Amino acid sequence: MSSSFSSFKSYTKALSQTHTRLALRVCSVSTSYDEMSRVRARSGPDMRKSLKWFDLIGLGIGGMVGAGVFVTTGRASRLYAGPAVVLSYAIAGLCALLSAFCYTEFAVDMPVAGGAFSYLRVTFGEFAAFLTGANLVLDYVLSNAAVSRSFTVYLGTAIGVPTAKWRITISSLPRGFNEIDLLAVAVILIITVIICYSTRESSVVNMALTVVHLAFIAFVVVIGFWKGEWRNFTHPADPTHHPSGFFPYEAYGVVKGAAMVYLSYIGYDAVSTMAEEVDDPVRDIPIGVSGSVAIVTVLYCLMAASMSKLLPYDMIDEEAPFTAAFEGGWSWVRNVIGGGASFGILTSLLVAMLGQARYMCVIGRSNVAPAWFAKVHPRTSTPVNASAFLGIFTGIVALFTDLDVLLNLVSIGTLFVFYMVANALIFRRYVLIGATKPWPTLSFLGAFTFTSLLFSLIWRFAPSGNPKTFMLLACSVVALSAVQLFSCLVAQARKPEFWGVPMMPWVPATSIFLNIFLLGSLDGPSYLRFVFFSAVIVVVYLLYGVHASYDDAEVNEPLPFSGVKDRDFLDMESATRRKCSNIFASLADCGGIKRLWF
């Protein structure tokens, strides 16, 4: 059978059949067993299983503890939470932990490199997976470019060299695109070489950088608690114009602060993309993902407390809270903080670039992107093509584009993915295609999403007063009642074989609500960017993805779904897993069970 891309005539014919192919492919789902066997085999050699639980913890800490905490803490404290920013970090950490639980169940059951892309592909189908996965890759590239340019800023602070001396200004280019940053490009390319060479060596480099970075953080915390005063937790510098107390802006300010500092936690999702390279996924992934989030939460709370002890909240610098807090006789600490932030940027870049390459690799495996991206190098056991391509692309963007404004844009795409993964987990637990009806679960997810969205809009836009309080309470009662009714009326159709999220469906439902609530705190331009890039992704899917996956299905899936129930397939899958000594064994090694799509 000829490919849709073999000639211009073939492609024109394929485009004329787009609506038919969409109907066949847009909701087509894979199976976890297929993702771990036939789909993964398209990469050629397997990725080497060399990571332990402590590697995952190191990657998680390195991915989260970047430069963001040195900025978001000041804004959240000065504008919203005051000294209670410590509680804002604790609340945000709880939100991150709930999302991490959802990722963990998928990663343990299906230890592949695709992360959220693979999880959505086996639940909601090809289009939902491509939309979220491609958006996440774009977010990674843009944010990595922006963060690499900020490395120049913090390194200059550490050694006392102004940023302007690191960059070349070209007056003929438009503002925002006229500062050439060669150091940022060099950092991106060096990290690209490291992640192409070996995942194990990348983990060792990350561990070394993370240890140094944590030493800087410990230094700042110790100095802050030693030099600061406890009265700053309750007394502002100007009580006439700023409220006093530990909760100067009450609960609303604490929650608003949590929405802002949550951006500092984004990065743990990249750890799930390393699942294919973990030696013992059942043991190591839960420890690595959840453990890194818990450790980072404690670190952030200590840093926030140190800052609040150093200065009254109304004197904290919004842009550089820690460096400004040590001005005067302690100005040399500013250089130390710049050095610590520089190491944090390097670790966050390393982990993010590992994650983006693995997302791109698995998108290539699914044939909605060129299969060239899926190739794993036989010597390095890494996705070299995807790593090199995205590294060069990121370097080009970082060379001349000032992307500071885009640092906030990565959050909307990531929070959207977190929201989708939580929905997918509930759907996967309560629906077996061919054995149970999906509409009760889909109806619950839709109603709960609408109620959460309504709550977020009322919280943000409704004027303060009794009507607002009543509407918020009403939405809360409806949401809680919906979860309780769903848990009582709809039985779970699938139990996790190895590790499962406790208290279903309450934990993922809470994650859905919190992600929607945090999405509601983002600004309008972020949503415009999200809509624009999503539209571009849809066009790419219509012009390439749907036709490439249709061709693959025609070659490799000639027989339609034959009526075998999902439960029957799962029984065969479980039996086969028990017979195999290795969960990653191929179909042939496991007795040749026929591949099914449902």
C-alpha cells in the first residue's frame, strides 16, 4: 500500500479524505501492552535501564528547584500572602503531590518514555494525546530558551559582570530580538551533548550540580534564620499602609500566593518520561516522583520562612527578594545567590531537555510525527535524533529572542496536561471499552470540570461580599456531591496491578479542581498563546499526523476491532505478564498474543 506522502498526487488524495480519516483516527486508542512492545520497538535498541530511585529524586529536585523560586517568592509574599507565603508553598506542594500521584500510577503500569502523551493515548485517543504532547514540547522549548538566557543574568550577578557585557546588541533588529546571547546557546548545546551521550552520565551530572545548588540554598536558609528577626513574621515596616499579622491578606491572599508559587513546582512531570530507563519501575518511580516533590516542598517552605524572617513583607523586593534582602553589610551574599541560581538553572535545563526529547521520541513512535524522531542510538541508548533536533532548535530561539515574557506561558500548557492526566486516570479506572459504558464517567468529568471552572471564575471576578460567598459554597457543595455520587453509583472497572492512587476518585478529582483553579489565575496573553499554538498543532495534525497514523494503521492494523472485550484483553495481558520474566518482553517472547486495538 502506497504512502500518503509518496507523491503529490497521493498527498492530494489523502487530503481529500481527511474527514474520513479523522473519524477513524481521532479517538483511536492504544493499549499499555502495545505501547511497551510494538510501539516501543520502532525506536530500535532499547533505552538502557540504568536509573535508580535516588536518580529520580535527584532529577526531580533538579527539574523543580530552578531560578523560579528566587522570583516567585518575592511577588507572592509582597502582593498576596505576606509572611504566610510559607503556607502558600505548602498548599502548592500538596497540589503538586496529587498530580504526581496520578502520573505515578500511569508510569508504574506503563513504564515508557512518553509520559503524559502515552497516558492520554491509551485513554482518550490519538488526537488528545497529540494536542497535549505537542503543546508540552513547545512549552519546553520556549521556556528552556528563556531560562538559558536568564543563566547569563545570574552568572553575571555571581561574578559581578553586567549582563550587557555578555550580550551583543544589534540595533537594526527589532526590540526583544536584538540582543544576541552566545553564552545561552553554548549552555544549551553543551547540555544537548551530555543528554545525547548517556542518560546515566546525565543523571550523574545532574546529581553533582543539584548537590552544589542545594548547598547554596542551605547557606541562604541558614544565613536568613541567623540574621533575621521573628517579629518580621507579624509586623510590617509600614503598618499605616499595610495590614499586620501573619495573614495580612487572609485566606484569599494565601491561596492566590499558592497559585503564583506553584509555577516553581513545574518540572516533576519530566521525571515520568524517564520511566523506560528505570531499573525497577514498581519500586523506584513512586519513591522518585513523590519523594522529590516532598523534598522540594520542604526546601521551598524553608526558603520562604528565611526570607520572611529577614525582612517585613512590605519591604521585600518583588523581582529579586533574596538578593535585595542581603544588601548592605551582607552584599557579598548577593554573589552567592547568583551562583546558586546559576546551578539551579543548569539542573532545570538538563532535566527539562531530557524530558522534551523523550516526549518527542514517543510522539515519533506513534507515527503522528516523523519516525526519525523515535530512533534510539545503539551505542548511547538515548533518543539522539530528538535530543539533537530540539537542542539545536532551542539554541536558535535562545540566540536572539528575549523570552522572559514566555516564562509564565509554560505553566498554562503544563497545567492543562496535569488536568488531562487526572481526567485520564479516572476514565481508565472506571471504563473498560467494550465492557462498560463510558458515558457515566464522561458525564461526571464534564460536570465536575464545569463546576470547578465556575468556582474559579467566581473566585477571581465576583466582587467580595455575601453573594460571592454563597455562590462559592454552592459550587463546593455541588462538586463534592458529584464526586460522592459518582463514587457510590459507578464501580471501578479496573484495579491497578502494581501501584494505585489511593482514595479514588477523590485524589484525582481534587487534582482536577486545583489545576483548573490555578489555570484561572493566569493572565490573558498566556491563553492567547495557548490558543494560537493549539491551532497550529491542530493544523499540523490535519496536514500530517492523521495521514501518517492512518497509513501505519492500514499496514499494521488490517483487521478492525473484532468484538473481544477490553476485560478479555486485560486478562490475556495479565496472564502473559505473569508468564514473562520481564515486563518489557516482546510479543513474540510472550507467546505471540495477537495485538488488539479498541
